[in-house]
Amino acid sequence: MLKRLVILITLFTLYTSVYANMSSPIHKGDITSEAYSSKDIDILHEHLLITFIDFYTVKFTVVYRIKSDRDGKQIPMIFDTMTNRYAEDGSFSVWLDNQTIPVLRIPSTYENPNALQWIDSLDNYLRYPKEDVPNIIGLKYFEIDLTKGEHTIHVEYTAQAEVDNWDLIKKFKIQYNLKPARYWRSFGSLDVEINTSNIKGIFETNISSDSILTSTVTHLHFTELPQDELIISYKPEISWLAKMLIKLTPEGLFLILSILLISFHIYFIIRYRIKNPNKRFSPVVIAGSIMAPFIYWVLYLISCSLTNFIIGKYASGRAEYMIFIFFFFLMLMPIYLVIVLIIDNIKKKRLQIKEDI
């Protein structure tokens, strides 16, 4: 029975360990981007609204105020969504002067990442960085008879944040590629509005003088590009108890529980020896030493599970090196056995001395 139990626990440990260690701690999100603009268009102003729907989903609302130098059918902008999941179902929407515009995908004939001439095939006047080939699969565009003068282009879509499970609490990040704006014919000004009112967390950005965002709605104004990439990193707010457990770490909690368990084991060793001073071997010592690796491994799992439970739904839930921790405890078993044998032997000798007196 004991042999079967050991085999079952070992197999479970191997399974959970392999599962935890094979999966990547970082789940990549959608890296969204500025539009690639026509050479015949001046972008007078851009308003970028970033709204956090939840910790995993972000809505981008971008309004460009443009000025066209020519009349006629053209492709004023190409949008790089960096993903293929935006089909023609309204997930990626464009309005020109408040009129809904059908969004198209780059034709399959241009889906050769080694062919740079596809942009010129679509519009001989599009500006883009030759050294940075866009992700062709994710590109969206529209064709329109654009009149000469000023217009407003309004774009909306959602994107998924990157999730980092490396630490005890999940960390999130969104990335927005600003670099294509360096190739616009002109760059008037940029207003960035970051709305975090739907979620409670700690937010940091690389485009603000104060990296930590203290307001639920942040307004930033730029007359030139602040960075090549806008990054917002954030993590959820957690309770004071969760913060305390994170500082303590599961290993610290495990150490406290282990000290209590060792104290109980020593107490029962001494108690048995007092009742049986002449017994050669103590079954409490032997049984406790054999069970120690399993018990301490379970205590470690309890420490991890309790920490994750207190943190809540944003706990990473990762249990790294579980199998290695189990075998570490297994290797410590002889040392533990020697220590408790010494304690038992000392108590035995003292009791024998008292009997002789």
C-alpha cells in the first residue's frame, strides 16, 4: 500500500512539475501600431485614447486630423494590427468624416514577407520605413475617393495585453509602435489619453515624465514623438494580507510551517521516549523521518496554494521546480534522520542516568 502511494505521489509530482516548467511564464499580447501614411497627406493632429476594458483587454481609439494634397481614389493609410484575428466583422473599424468605411485586408498576392514592392503596388505614394517590414498578415486598409483638404479618420479596435506570470502576481503590458509616425510627411501634434477607470492597479508608462500614473484618466501632449514605442506596464492592486504573503514568499511561509512541524515531531519523539526509555529504536523517529519528504513537500504546496488563494484571481499560479523540491527533501531525509536520532538518543541516555540514580 505504501509503495503504491509513493508511486502515485511521484507520478503526480512529475506531471505537475513538467506542466509548470514547460509552459512559458510570458503570454505575448498584441503589439499594435501607428498607421503608415501617404506621401500626399499631412497629419495635422492625432488623438490616441487607450481605454482599459479589463486587465487583459485594451481598446484603442485613434483620431487623425489630416490634410490631403490631391483629389481622387487613394489609400491614405494602412493600419498594422500585428495580428490576423481582426476579420471584417467590425473588430477593426474605420470612419472617414463620420462615414463608416469598409476595412479591407491586404490581398493574398502581397502576402510575401520578402517582397517590399507590395506597398507601391497598392499606392505609389505611401511612406514607410524600408528597414522595418510591417507584418503583412495583420495589415488593414481602405480605399476612398478623398477630396483635397482636411479630413478626420477615426479608428477603433481592441487588443490583448501581454501577461507575465513569472512573479507571484501577474504583470501586464501593452505596446504601441509609434515608429511609423517618423515617416509621415509631417507630424503636427499628439495627444495621448490613458483611461484606467475600469480597473484598479498600479500603472507605469515610458512616455511620461512621471512614470507612475496617479490619475484614472491621464492626458499627455506632445509636439514630437516621445519614443519609438509606447509601453504601459501595470499590475493589479492586492490586499494588505496578500502583500504581506508576497513579502514573506511561499518559501518563508513554508519555513514557518516546517519549524512548527519539526517542533511537533520532536515533542512526540520525547514523549514516546519518556514512556519507553528502554526501547532500542523509536518508531516515532523512523516513521517521521520516512514520511518527512512527503509531508514537507505537501507543506510547500500548501504554502504556494495559500499564497495564490490570498492573492486572488491575478495570482500567477506557477509552481516552479516542484519535482526538484521534492527530491531535495528526499535527499535531506538522511540528515533529518540523523538529527532526530541524536535527539532521541540524548533523551534516552538522560532517562537511563535518572534510573541508575
